[in-house]
Amino acid sequence: MKKLFYLLLICLILPAAAFAADKEKKNGYIGSESCKSCHEEIYNYFIDSGHPFKLRKAELAEASGFPLPTGYTWDDISYTIGGEIKKMRYIGNDGYVITAAKDGSPLKTQYNILTGTWSNYHPGEVKPYKCGPCHMTNYKPEGNQDGKPGMIGTWTFDGIECEECHGPSSLHVANPEAMKPKIDTSSAACGKCHIRSDKNTIPSKGGFIRHHEQYNELLGGSHKDLGCVDCHNPHAKVVKSIKVDCASCHEDVAAKYAKEEFHGANKIDCIECHMPKASKSAVAEDTYVGDTRTHIFVINTSADYSMFDDKGKLTDAKLGLEFSCVGACHKGRDSKWASKKAKGFHK
């Protein structure tokens, strides 16, 4: 009787366990290629965006044609970081980011795409790759990817795949109508990666706002009540993602600006002053010109105002005239001159 009982119990448990395993499998991550057949236009935007190339295995990155740090070959590289828009960094076969020459001597190891130059990246430091969860899909902080000691955490796919934002999609692919993907249009969803430190601060370094902190800037600036997707197509590359321009909300100001003010009459766009390149991701173009536009927008027109204190920290969520006026256009002037010209500018 006991044998019969255990046999029946096994018969009940095994199918249940198999069902649970099958369910887990069906809820798994399947990769962006599975999205292409139904969402081709979105997929093409996504591939062009740079998100899937935040982290690439060396054999894929090699085809990009980018150079390597002096003395290294592709056999020395396991992964590359970035390499689509601003810069590329390299990870060795031990999983640590390359910061020096193979013999340990100083070497610039960050390749800057826009300028074709090399920069130092934490020169000589032992730098583990701990960029989760922002460079990969389905990140877990435990373990080491590929068993490499320098790779902190594990993940399902390299780079930002569709499922990093929309969740595991095997069930959706199997039954598109019954199982919808996750759609989160909140700015916090973008802010999971486009943030640095505490969201209530805007960190800076070396005379510029630090990169990948658009969420910090949005919350600290005048457009904190807007959502990222109000202005951006989240699937597209930055330069192709803009859905609206400033005139969409500021119609009266924009119309007056275009007709009556010198800058507008000369086709100088609003963003040149209100979204200057006050952030630096790879290489600054000039003293007050970084390589990434800010999302702060509001300009403090006081001649005495400086965005940064004597320790290089951002003092307020407002732009200084050195970035909005002097940096890119009026290089021969100073903030006192700009302040006189900027008073009541749009009135």
C-alpha cells in the first residue's frame, strides 16, 4: 500500500515539476532577433540606437573596424564597452577593463570615436567591469560572467536588448495577443540607467556635468513634470529620437524669437543656448563645450553665477553663461558681457 501511495505521489509530483520547469522556460529571455519579424521598424531603430552595443564580445566588435590600444591584439580582448556613438573601452581576457599597456606601463586605452583620439581611463588601476545593470540584459549582481574574475555579476545578453525594458518575451512570442510585453513609459524607466549617484543631485567633474545622468538633470530642471518619451522616441538614436521641438510647447516665445531676435533670425536653434554641451562623456571640444547636451534648460543670467563651486561640484540646477553663451559661440567675450546681453532676452 505504501509503495502504491509513493508511486501515485511521484506521478503527481513529476508532471507538476515538469510544468514548473516548462513555465520557467517559456517565461525566459529569447533575444531581440525574435522581435524583428513583427516589429521591424522599431527593431531597426533599436539596432541603430547604440543600446545593443553597450557591451560586445570581441569577435563581434572586431568587425567594427575600430583600432586597439597599442600593443594589444584581438586575442587579448574578451569584450568591448560602447563603440557606437562616443567611445570604446576594452576588457581583457580576465574580465578587467584595460587601463595600461600589457607590461603595466602607462597607455591611453579609451578610443574616442568623434575625434579619433585616445584618452586615459583610470590609468594603471585594476578596474573590474561592474557596469551592471546598465550595459546588459537581465543582470544579476551575483557571480562572474563567463567565469572571469573581473566581470562582476551575470546576465543573459550582452548589451541592452528589447527585453531589458519590455521584460522576458517568450510567452509573448508564443501568443502575442494573450501575453503582452511590459510597457513602462515613465521617466524612471529610463532613469534606471540614465542616472548617476542620487537622483536628487547632479554630479560633476573636471568642469563638466558627468555623463549618463539625464534623469538627474530632468528632475532638477524646469521640465521635471515632463516624461522622457514626451520628447524622445525611446527606441531611436539620440539625434533621430526627437519627436517634438521647443516650439511645440513654447509657441509664442519661439515665434517671437524666430522673427524678432537676432539669434532666431540667423537660424540659431533654442538648444544651442538652453541645452549646451555642458556634459562630457568622452572628450571635451573646448573649455566650456563638452560632447553631450544637458537637460537642465534654465539659464542663470547673472554675471557672477558659476555652475560649479571651487571644488568642481554643481551648485544649482541652472546653466551658467559660460556654457550657454561664451563656450560655443562668443569665445572672445566673458560672462559680464553675456549678462548684459541676456537680460530680458525673450521679453
